[in-house]
Amino acid sequence: MICKLLSNYKGALINSLTKRYLNNNIACITKIHREVYSRMYYPTTIALPDGSTINVRYHEPRKIIKLPLDLSLLSEDERKARLEKRKPKKKVKITEDLGDSFNAKKYLKYIKK
């Protein structure tokens, strides 16, 4: 009877050591979904529209925050160029030219016998 209890105890001990507690906090794909975060402020980088960056402390765990560009502050040419970049690019159609003008007799003089 004691042997049976010891074997059950060993099995329970091995099972408890090998058991993994998997939950959504282990995955690195998304952020941790909770209403209240454990820390009050997290180190975050803010990227300004001119390309400069500022290190701040933010209330949510974010790595970087990119601020939008104000189009009203740009000149007319820069505004048109920015709006042109936002439009989808037109696909280039490639047509194959099957009219081959290769003549092998032209290169016979380069072949050594």
C-alpha cells in the first residue's frame, strides 16, 4: 500500500514539473489585452512628421508612436507630391515581343574548329 502511494506521489510530482501554463500572455503576436496595466507609464518613442524622435513615458505599452503629417503646413507643390504618393500605383503591363531577329550564321566566324 505504501509503494502504491509513493508511485502515485512520484507521478503527481513529475506531472506538476512538466506541466506548462500556456495563456495569451506568452504569445508575442499581439499586445496583452487588459483594462488596467501593471505599470503606470512605459518608455515610448514618438516619431514626429519631420523625422525627429522623442522619448516619452506613455500610459500604454507601445514601442513607437508615429504622428500624422499636417498637410495644411506644406507648400502647394509638396502637398500635391504627398497626395500623389497616397494614390495607388498603376500596374505596368509587360508585353512580350516574339519577333526574334537572331541569326546564328552571323556568329559562325567566332566558332573555332
